[in-house]
Amino acid sequence: MKKFVTFVFKRLLAAILVIVAVALISFFVINLAPGNPAVMLAGEAASPEYIKEIEKAYGFDKPIEERLFIYLHHLFLGDWGYSTYYQAPVLKAILQRLPATLLLMLTALAIAIALGIYLGAVTSSRAFSKFDALVNYVSLTFYSFPAYWLALMLILIFSLYIPAFPTGGMMDIGIEGAVQKVLNVIWHMVLPVTTLSLIFMASYLRLTRQVMIDVLSSNFIFTAIAKGLPKKRIIFKHALRNALIPVIAMAGTQFGQVIAGAVLTETIFSWPGMGSLLIQAVTYRDYPLVIGIFIMTAIVTSLSNFVADVLMARVDPRIKAKLIG
Amino acid sequence: MSDPILRIENLSLSYLVGDTKFRALKSVSMSVPRGSVVALVGESGSGKTTLIRSIMRVLPKQAVIEEGKIYFEGKDLLSLNEEDMLKIRGKKISMVFQDPISHLNPVMSVKEQLIESIELHRGLKGKEAENEALRLLSLMRLKDPQRVLNLFPHQLSGGMAQRVLIAMALASNPSLLIADEPTSALDPTVQIRILSLLKEIHENENLTILLITHDLSVVAYIADFVYVIYGGRIMEYGDVHRIFGRPLHPYTKDLLLSLSGRSFSEPKKSGTLLEDACPFAPRCPQAIEACFKQFPKYVNLNGGVVACHSVNVGRDDT
Amino acid sequence: MKEEYPLVEAKKLKKYFRETSLLGKVIKTTKAVDDVSFSIGRREKFCIVGESGSGKTTLARILAGLLDYDEGELFLDGERYKDLLEKDRKGFRRKVQIIFQDPYSSINPRKSVREFLERPLKLHGISFSRSDLLNILESVGLSPAEEIMNRMPWELSGGQRQRLFIARAISLNPELLIADEPVSMLDVTVRAQILSLMNRLYEDRGMSIVLISHDMLTVNVFCDRVAVMYLGKFVEIGKARDVYSSPIHPYSELLVKSTLKPDPGIRGKVDLPEKEELGSIPAVGCRFQPRCIYSVQRCALEEPILREVSQGRSVACHVKGVSRS
Ligand SMILES: Nc1ncnc2c1ncn2[C@@H]1O[C@H](COP(=O)(O)OP(=O)(O)OP(=O)(O)O)[C@@H](O)[C@H]1O
Ligand SMILES: Nc1ncnc2c1ncn2[C@@H]1O[C@H](COP(=O)(O)OP(=O)(O)OP(=O)(O)O)[C@@H](O)[C@H]1O
Ligand SMILES: [Mg+2]
Ligand SMILES: [Mg+2]
């Protein structure tokens, strides 16, 4: 019990350290950039009174160490500055958009990972066959498509030529009833999720395939064969569990990037998520918001890495032994 | 003797190493009578593991079978399709591999791996399967089988892992057990128990055993019949008492001599040897010119079979 | 060198393994090494024999500085292991080398035999030539060395791989070589060759050797002193020759009598001095008691401690070897 608590504690501590590091970087960006740092935080369009207020609140007249402390303190309390474009606190603006992005990305990643792992496992068992080559070729093709291009193509085909799906948005106005709402959102998700999963899938497929090829030549696979297990079971039970570790690790790191990674896709599908938020923040030079998104990305990355660690410990007892003891 | 349960004919096998070929088995023939215990002995690197892996068709990718047939109960295993092979692997022929820990799946508990075999081949489920697993582990003289059941491979000691592998192989009540150094990681007190157990199953349930070992004491304890392999070739074979009492081949003699603590012929630098030469020739105290040119024919002699020019010469003399 | 100290000194070493649930709750405790004290002199060949699962490998890994002990003290050259490892881990590794029982665990599947041998030499900044490597391989009977060097470790037979590990460990010329079942997979001729090689290292370079083996004959031929281990405890220590020819502890006796003879004429005629039933591991009293044919009432109640019964010979038994004290 104690060891598990220590483990969680250590990981959280590591996550916090990363977040603090990111906060430090943003602090220095704010403070070392030419011009008045208060303007950075308040936004260029802010009124002089507001800039004064910010100057006071963040102590821009105080020595730098003190300012750093004040800044971190503000961050910790959830005061991430004020978005000039949205005329709302940064954190609030971000939290409003985060669920939409998470919904889109989690769905896309889940599909990409599941399909990628499945296809990776299947192709690895027939490595260098025609089937393997075909799957690799197709997935690589999707991988090399720019996201915006794929997104536009899908819109062109599936909402303009064949009007099966909407061109964008998350939910139509005026939908009543919970079930209807859910269905409507799913309907809107089809095209953006397809775009993203097709692109993400290739890396999972290739990683799984490569690791599986190694695993499949391990000694314990010979034991499984000699036991008389059917091929399917050997691949999906004995081998895949071993191959899962690097895949989980990759998903853990990738997940953090997805927040900002889906910028183009979100914009094209006018998905009300972090991606379009970031675009707006940059377009309108809403620095507090840009920095806030930066910090939020760090937080999500650290947390997803933490989840990945726990998952890995679950899959591999040796990792569990190392982590938890 | 009854019909052989397993018969290997002229098996030749090479490993591809880079762009060269390494011939690991050269025209190996052997026959395992039903209900017998046959031992395959030979030096490290002589091709023992390779030979038995080809029986189960669990060879690494680099291995190429160039020639030969392997008959199990009359069927040629090398030409069976995967589906028919599934009916034999694990069910009729079980295998215990060398290097026990690496042959257990690192992310699956002993329980999962052992019960899998029991469920697959014995049709037991749930609690019944678990009880059978516990029974097998106690047969292996593992203290606290319940604990061992819950361990993962990296938590086992070398000898514990080896016994788990043996338990797994016996789980299906096979008719042929192929065991590669099954007691190499066991201390004498456990080794003798496991060997007696195998003997018991062999006698009570007519289990045929093909045993690979470097340990001649193990051979003496359990085997009826012995094949001696060197450099990928069978040098000599015969009844165990005959092999120990009147060895014919200089290599077999060497092996037995070194047991009694007497010195043995140091391996000389091998150099390159002709493909057809006797692989033992460079080390052989009795080597003659012919040995470096041509591998001798097998001859029946004193109730054994041996391939050696000098033995042939000796016979001609008498 | 600090001659006044023994090379290795262990005082009341303990290592318990605790199996835990994912939440870290202790389900079971295994006393792998339990209160073991001993010392190994300079230029000594010290053997450990014992039952499978009695803790030999665990002890070896502790001696090699690869595993922390829970309690007790361990010294090398009079300095505590923990300090040495903290101060100069690399230097320690050079001084103390281990040959693993399970050679696969430390193989990188992508490195050739050559890279495998070169790595530690490079790491410790030892200069070497190609012919040095070839010589090392030849010395453990791996020939043709030229060809073997370009192979992958998993392309070797079991015994060849075992010898590759021996080659690597001795290439560093350590002061203390710990060999965990180094010859278990080798036939008599190769085994004799390896043992005489190790003996040469001992004689020429003054290397101290800890050899773990279950083969009493090997122990008798090779070692100066031997410790017999049973369920985490040393039950007898003495000169290898004496223990082999006249074992005192009932387990040592069982060990010697269980050793098979290479004679098919006497097969099946072994009469073992032990109870048929294995029994469970007793919570109190002597750990061997459930199997012991000599046990008296006291054995079930009180754990015997290791006591000197004659010069350099200690036994932990209430019944055997007590006459002298
Ligand atoms: N994958 C491989 N690629 C190339 N050569 C190999 C491969 N596996 C084995 N060999 C070589 O084939 C020969 C026979 O190996 P095998 O494993 O059958 O020996 P063995 O008799 O089982 O030896 P041991 O008693 O040491 O286990 C050895 O010389 C070995 O180096
Ligand atoms: N990482 C671990 N976690 C839990 N238990 C362990 C671990 N490593 C070893 N053990 C346990 O400690 C005990 C001693 O194991 P160890 O490997 O030291 O035995 P050994 O004397 O080397 O046996 P063998 O002769 O079979 O190799 C065993 O019961 C084993 O299950
Ligand atoms: Mg082998
Ligand atoms: Mg061990």
C-alpha cells in the first residue's frame, strides 16, 4: 500500500515539476519579451486602466523573484490571466473548449489505437506478405496526407457530393431530447473523427507491427506454439500483450500533443474546441490565452503520461515491480 | 521392439547466418520406440536443440530444412498443414524447452499459462482446472504451489521455472514428451524426484520420452536407449547398458572417460573441415586420413551402431 | 589493498520478497535470504549449493550490487556496499562481475556477439584489439571465433550462450567473479574446460570466485569452501571436500546422496534420507524439519542457529554435529 502511494506521489510530483517548468518558461517569455510585460498579460487592446491593474496585481514594479512567485501563485489559484478576445478569464475560456476537443480526440485516438493495434498485429503475423504490404501502403498514404487536405476531401465527398454528413459544427441548433442530442453530436463527429483516426492510425500500426515482429520470434512464443494454441490466440493473447507496452507509452506522449495538434482539422470542421481557440488566440495576439493553452497542454501531457505508466504497470508485472515494488 | 512412435530419416538442416550457411544437422536418422526412454547426448552446440525443434516445427526463421522426413505415428510431420499440426502439438507431443525463464511469457502469470494448457487439452474449466494446476505443481515438488501459481516468470527461480515448464508439458497427458535439458537447473534432491516422476508416468501411462541432456548420470538413471550426436551427426547409438559398458566411438569413450575424472582430449583448433569429413576427426586420437575426407558408414557392431573409420579398421583387423 | 579485511563480509543479510496486489497490499512474503552471515577471503573459491528456490540467485544478485538487501550489512574490502555503489558505481561494476543464471534476461536482441563483448570494455575505457576478443571467445571454447563474433547471441546454442556470458564477465578481469550456475548446460568436457579456465584466472590473477552450482561434483572439484543453503538460510558451511565426503546437516546429506551416478547398473536403487512428503514451509522451528528423518521434538519448536562444530565447519542443526559443543 505504502509503495503504491509513493509511486502515485512520485509520478504526480514529476507531473507537477513539468508543469512548473512550463510555467517558468511562460513566465520568462512574458518578462523577457520586449515591451511591457503587463501588456503581454493584459493583451494589446487593453485599456490603460486595466494594464495598470495587471501591473499591480502581478507586481511588475517588484524584483523578478518576487514577481515569479506571484505569477506561480496566480497560476495555482486558477488565475491564468484575462483573455482580451473573449473578454473572459483564460482558464474559463479554455475549460469551455476543452470538453469538445477531448471528445473529438479521445474518440479519434481510441479508434486509431484499436485499429492500428489490430492491423499491426495481423500484419506482423504475415509480415512481408502481400496483405502486409497493402495495409502498410494504404496506411502510409493516409499518414502522409496533410490533415487539412484529407478533411477537405472528406467534406467534398461525404457532405457535398453525397450529402450524408454535415460540413462542420458540433450540434445543430434546436435539437431537443438527450438521445437526439447525442445522436446529433455523433453525426457531426463522423467526418472529423475519420480524418484524425486515419492519420493517427498509421503510427500505431507501424509501431505495433514492428514490435510484434520482434515479440513473435521470442522463445515464449515457441512455447505457445508447442502447446498447441491456435495462431489467433498466440498473436492476440501471448504476443500482443508484450507488444502493448511501447504502444501505451506512445499514446501517453501523443495524447498531450493532440490538444493543439488538431488545430487544422478543428478549424476546417468548425469544431468548437481548443484548436480553433488557439487559432483565434494567435490571430488576435491574445497572449494570455496562448500561454494558457501552452500550460494546459503541459498539464494534459503530464496526466496522460501518468495514466500510461499505470496502464503499463498493469500490463507488465516487471514494470509494476520496478514502479511499485 | 514395437513400432517407433517417432522416426527421423536423413534430416539435414542449415541455419542462414548472414549470407553463409551453417549446417547444423547432417543426415540425422533416429528412431524412438513407443513406450521407451531415448536419450540424445552430445556436446554443447552439437545440434540437439535444433533436432527436436524441427520435430515440433518450432524453428527460428533462419533455419532451413534441406532434406529429410520426420514420422510421428506414421505421419510425416514436415508435410502436415498447420491445422493437422495443431492436433499433435501439445496434445500428443509435448515439449520442455531449454532456458526455462525465457520460454515463459513474461507478462502472464504461471496460473494463466498453466491453466491454458489444462483447459485446452483436458477440457477442465474454472476451479477444476485450477486444482489440476495445483496438483501438477505439487507433483513438481514445488513448495507452496498456491504461491507459485500466482507468480510471474521474473519472480521464479531458475529451477522453479523449469518445473513450471515440465508441469505445463505434462498437463495434456501427451504420448510423447520431448524434454531439452529438463533438469539442468535443478539441484540433485529435486532432480532425482522429477526423474523418478517421469519414470513413473512413463511406466504407468506408457509415456514415451525423448530426453536431451548433457548429463550422463541422468542418462544412466532413466534412459533405455542412447543416441550420441557430435557436430550435427549421429556418431553412435545403442542400448544404454551397452553404451556405458562397451562404448565404440572414440567420442563416446571420451565422454565416459572424462566422467571418471580422467583427462580428455582438448579440442584442437578446428580450422576448416571438409563438408563430408567426420566432425570429430580434429579431436580424435584415432583419426586416420579417411576421417577427414568422408563420413563413415554406420555399421552394426556388438549390438550397437556406430559410424567410425577406425572402428571399422579395428573390425577388419580382427 | 586493505588486507586486514576479508574481500566480502556479510552480516545478517536479509532479503524478503513481498508479493503485492496492484494496490500494494502484501499477500505473501518470501524469505529469499534470511539472516545470512559469512565472509569470503581474498583468493578464495567460495561455493554456494542448495535447493532450487533457496535464494542462491537472490544472494548472488545482492553480492553483485544489483539488488538491495532489506537488512543487515555487506562489505567489500571493508567498505559498505551502499557507500561503494553511491560513490563509484562504475568502479564497483568493474571490480565485481556476475555471470547470470538466466542468460536471456540481459541480452539486447539487436546487438551482435561482438558488440555484446565490446560494450563493457568500452564502458570502462579498457583498450582492446580484435584479436583480444577472438582470444576471449576461444578461451571459452567458442570457435570458430571469427564466425561466432558476427552472430547474434540468440543464434547460439544454450551452452554456447552460457559461455558467451562467461567470456564477457572475465574480459573485465574483475576482483570478484560471481558465477551463477555457469556450467549447468555444459557437458563434462566443456565444463571441465570452463572450470579450468576459471581456475587459471584464480591462480594467475588472484580473482576471488563465488560459484553457485547444484552439482556437488563440480563443487567438490572446484571450491575451497562451500555453503549449503536451504530456504533462505545457510545450514552448513565448511571445506568443500569435507562437506562432500562427510556432510553433517541432514539436508547436506540428502544433497550428496541424491547425486546420481553415471552407471546404468544401479539405477532406481537410490535410497534417499528424507521423508516422502514435502510438507509446507513451517512458520516456526527448523525449516527442514518436515522432510527430516532425524528430527526430534525440539526441531519443530525452535529454529537451530549456525554453530561451529569444528575448525571452519558450522552447522545449523539440533541433532547432527552437536557432540562437540
Ligand atoms: N538461429 C541460429 N542461427 C545460426 N546458428 C544457430 C542458430 N541456432 C543454433 N545455431 C548453431 O547450430 C548449432 C547447434 O545448435 P543447438 O542449439 O542445436 O545445439 P545444442 O546441441 O542444443 O547445444 P547446447 O547443449 O549448448 O544447448 C550450434 O553450433 C549453434 O551455434
Ligand atoms: N522478484 C521476485 N519477486 C518475488 N519473489 C522472488 C523474486 N525473485 C526471487 N523470488 C523468490 O525468492 C526465492 C529464491 O529465489 P532464487 O532465484 O534466489 O532461488 P535459487 O536458489 O537461485 O534457485 P534455483 O536453483 O532454482 O535457481 C524463490 O522462492 C523465488 O520465487
Ligand atoms: Mg540446446
Ligand atoms: Mg538461481
